Amino acid sequence: DELVEACVAQDARNRERAEVGALLDPMVRCLAVQFMKGLINLLDMPAKSWFEAVSLLDHYVALAHGGAEMRQLLPATCVAIVKMQKKGESMMPQVGMSHLWQHGRVLAQMLRDHGFVAQNPTDEEVLAQELAVLTALGW
């Protein structure tokens, strides 16, 4: 599909530009990307949302310069990015968004299963990460 190829090419350019590989372990990034894809599917968001989420994650990681704290908060960050995208889809109030943070436990457990340190996110951490991402990206 032409759209998918274009999105993949754009994602590759964004990833290279952000130089995320040096800041985020490739396995950690892969797990985060898989998690966000599942969350986006769960929320019935368009396919392009996944590519946008990955791009936002890579840019945020590059701007935040990686680090142990950033990796520990990765589940909250991924939920925050998807949540912000969902909010941006419509001006209507989003039903069911208040408990979205709980899905971050899945990513936290996947990371721990692979030997990485990750904490289960709280609603407060997701809100804080929304602000951190928006601030880092200059929005």
C-alpha cells in the first residue's frame, strides 16, 4: 500500500534525524512501539496515528536525551502520547480516557520481563508526561 510505504519512509527519516538508537535500547523502543500500536487499535484510531505516535516518541526521547528516569517513565509517556493524539482527534469529550493509564501496566510488565526497569504508571504520571512531552516539543 502506497500510504503505508510513505509512512514507513517518513518514520525512517524521523528515526534517523532523532538519533534515538543511541538514547533508547532498540528492544525497549520495539516494545514501546508495539504497545502504542495495540493501544491505538484498542481506541479505534486511524492507522496513521501509530506512525505519528512513533515519531512523537522518537522526537521526545531525543529532546529528553534518554536517561534512566525517562526509561522508567516510558509506559506513562507512551500512554500520554496516545492519549494526546486521541484528544486531538475530536473537540468532543473523550469517554473512557480517565482510566487509560492502567493500560500502561502492560508495557511496564513487558519491559520488566525483558530485564528493564519500569514502573506501573499512575494517572498523575501520565498527566505529568503529557506536560513533559508538550513542553519538550515546544507546544
